[in-house]
Amino acid sequence: MRDERLGMGKSGSRGASEPIQNLSVKTQRSKLRIFISTGEVSGDLQGALLIEALQKRAKAIGLELEVLALGGDRMSEAGATLLGHTSTIGSVGILESVPYVLPTLRVQRQAKQYLQQNPPDLVVLIDYMGPNVAFCSYLHKNLPDVPVVFFIAPQEWVWSLNSFNTDRIIEATQKILAIFPAEADYYRRKGGQVSLVGHPLVDRVQAAPSRDSARSALGIPPDQTAIVLLPASRQQELKYLMPVMFEAARQIQNQRSDVHFWIPLALEKYRAAIVQAIQKYGLRATLLENNQGQTTLQAIAAADLAITKSGTVNLEMALLNVPQVVIYRVNPITAWIAQHILKFSIPFVSPPNLVEMKAVVPEFLQDQATPENIVQASIDLLKPENRQKMLTAYQEMQTAIGQAGVCDRAADEILKLVVN
């Protein structure tokens, strides 16, 4: 049943639909120009995975791709020509987004000017809610003949808000590629053309090292308890998450002499702040270099536990069967406005809990994200019986999220819009 919902046969192919290799190109160009817009560290990763799949699928039908993008270093490494760098200008929250408004508007303006003069054959928008919803309106008005795909659409199916963004997305897009079943159901009900492809991290973890090889590479002794700390991929998280996370880590190491902390560096610009915090809290910790995300994958694979910010990395941990404690904090004023004025209500924030809208991992939001709560949940998850309960819940979640080949399925759906 799950394979059918994802549009796959037993082998992970497109089943009864026509194979992409047998299709011919609609465009008259020998080169297909695709523009991809995304932001932040996670979007850069997802964009890079998609670009690799698009290149592979295009080559199979003899089509040359030119990929233009708003993104980051990973997308550039995958073959995109960047029109603007957006992996470092993301934020979550009302007040938190203010410093990034002008930089975001600047890169968007540059991209729009370029696209107006050099129209693409197709546009793919990945996550990055505010800027990409704005792009929907722009594209619908100024480039109405260019097909638009939204991959990982805004989570209005989770929030208790109006559907203004949803209406704009559905009006502008020819296809929405959903990563969660609830997301697909929501956008279908609203009238969108939706395909459920699964989450791209399912593909990424296929290349993850085993626990034993990861621990060997990092030099972790068999009797050492390795805990990964992931405090920040956004600037605001250094301020609101890192202090409470590192204080909890300090208390854990006071209780457990066998603990050592591993901290993958998301962005180089965070190095000084994290090094200073390690010293301030007296942590037995190793800061790992940023190696296009591979170090993060290795550290997660080696870990006995993760204490982490909310984000796509939570799903990575779940797919690698690493127990985790998730925390989420924003500016207190932002939290008050969201709760009392916008009536913002969310059942969950972390992807493992969003897959089927049920609690899989513990989440501590805003005032509940205290060192005491984090320590208690962490110590509990280091106990074998509690660890096993979470791993069992992970298995059910993994069944719901689909099989490997996500980015290939997404690439096929995208290319179908420009081939016969």
C-alpha cells in the first residue's frame, strides 16, 4: 500500500507510468535551463541531492541541463550556477527574520532580473517558505508560461493559520512534490496537483557509514558514550538554543563520566562562538569540521544519542536509528505574538513527529526547553529499554516515509513537465 502511494513498483520504479527514458523533449533547445530556488543549510543539501538526480535522469534521455540557483556551496558543487548565495541568510520567527529581509530581497531582485532576461524552461522551488511563496506570485504574473514545481511546500497542513500561502502556491504551480503523506493529502484537498515522492534524506542516508565504522573513524572507544550536539544552522539558534543545550550537556557529563560530546560545525562562521561556549561550559567535546555535511552524517551514525535543534537533521537521525531530544526556541516576543495574536498552534515541530502526526521523539518548545527537561529526557534515552522503544517507533515512521529513490522520483516528475 505504501509503495502505491509513493508511485513506485516493487523495484522503486514509476510503475505503470511511462519510463522517463522513452520520453522526448518538448523544448526546442539542446540544453534545458532549470532555475532552483532554496535557502538555508537544509535547502542547500536538498537542492544538491535533487540536482544530482536531475543530471542523471537528463543524461539518460540525452538532454543537457543548465541549472541556475539561489542556494549554497553544496548546490554549486553539484553543478549549479549560483545567482545568489542563500544558505546563510535564513531564519525562523518574526523578529528573527528582520536582519535578513534586505539581503533576501537583494538576492531575489538579482535573480528576477536575470530570469526576466533569460527565462528558464522550468522552475523548482524547494522549501524556503517566505521567499519562495513570493516567487510564486512573481512567476505567475511575469513568467506565466514557465512550469513551476514546489518541492517541500510550506507546512500549512501543520499550522493553525489561514491558507493564503497555499492558494498562491496552487495558483502558480503545475506540480507539488510532497515529502509526507499528510502534506500530500492537505494540498490535494486544496486543489493542488500533488505527487508523494518521499523525503530526500532517505536517499542521503544510503551513503551513511555504519555505526562501527563511524566510531572507528572518529576514534570513539567502545566504552565511551557519544552524544552529538547540534545547536545551530541559523544565527538565531546560537543565541536561543546553544546556551540551554550546552548547560544540559554540562549537567549530563557531571552525571556520566563516560560521556563525550561531538559537535559538527554547520557553518564556518559559527566556529568562534561554539569554541567559546565549549570552554565556558567546560564540556568534554570535539568540534568537527564542516565537510559538505559528511562529517555531520558520520557523527550522527556514531552517536548513542543526539541533542538537537529542530530541523531536517531530526529525520536524518531517525533514519539512522539514533535516539534524540529535540529543542526549539525563538525570541520570547515572537513566541508571544505567535501564540496570542496569530493564534499559532502546532502539534509538532520535528520531522519524525510530522511524518504521521504522532509523537516519536521528545520535543521541548520555548519555555519547556530547559536544561532540566533536556537532561532528564537524555538520561532516560540512554537506558536500553527506552532506547529500544524509540527505535521501534522509528521503524514505523520509516515505513511511512517511503523507500530510497526519492530524488529520482522527484526528478522524473519534474522532467515530465518539459518532455513528451
